[in-house]
Amino acid sequence: MSEPTIERRLQRKYIVMSADAAILEQFSGLAPEGWEMVQITDLDDIGDWHEVLLYRFILLDLDEVDAFDPLDVIRILRTQFQINVPVFCFGGDEDIQDEMRLARADRFFSRDEMLEMLPQFCEQYSWGG
């Protein structure tokens, strides 16, 4: 297990939880230089809770139902890990968005809106490094 360091914490990287190849391709070209996108479909791929803290924010695909359950992801983050990394959701219908709100997801966007918001999130979370 690698230990979190100040140097690793200052790296500008974010998580995208989606298996949608088209949206992943669109996201990959939107972040400014110096940012790293890490695509996963399982939080275990990141590691323990302290490894999740090394990421500036998470983009969570609410249309994803085959690769993972978005509601399980937010419950693990907020209840099991007890961390408050910003989770920005995209897609999904009103029912899943309401459930995610109750589970303490942060904000909700359409797929197109998320494409517009990603550069703004990178600017907002560009501290350090």
C-alpha cells in the first residue's frame, strides 16, 4: 500500500465513474493541461478511503446500471468511508437523482451540462500543485 504524501495530494486528478466510452472520450479532452482523469467502475480500483481523498472530485454517471450501482457508490463514500469528496452526478432520471440527493451527492447535471461544467470544476479545484 502506498502512503498518501503531500506531493500526491497536490496532483490534479479526478475520478470518472462511467463505462460509457463516448462520454469518457469527451471528458478526456476537456480538462486543462496538468489534470489527470482516472476512469473506474469500482471504487475498490482506487484503494482504501485515504486513496480516494487524493482526488479533487468525482463525476458519477447515474445512467450506469450494468457496471455499478451509483447509489451504492455514494453510500460507500458518505457512510462507510465518511468522506466528503465532491460528487457531481450526470444523467439519470428524477427518481435516481432524488435518491442520490438523500444519500448526499453534491450536484446534478445533464450529460451535456457536465461537459460544460468539467473545465469549471477543474478551475475551482485547481489549488496547490
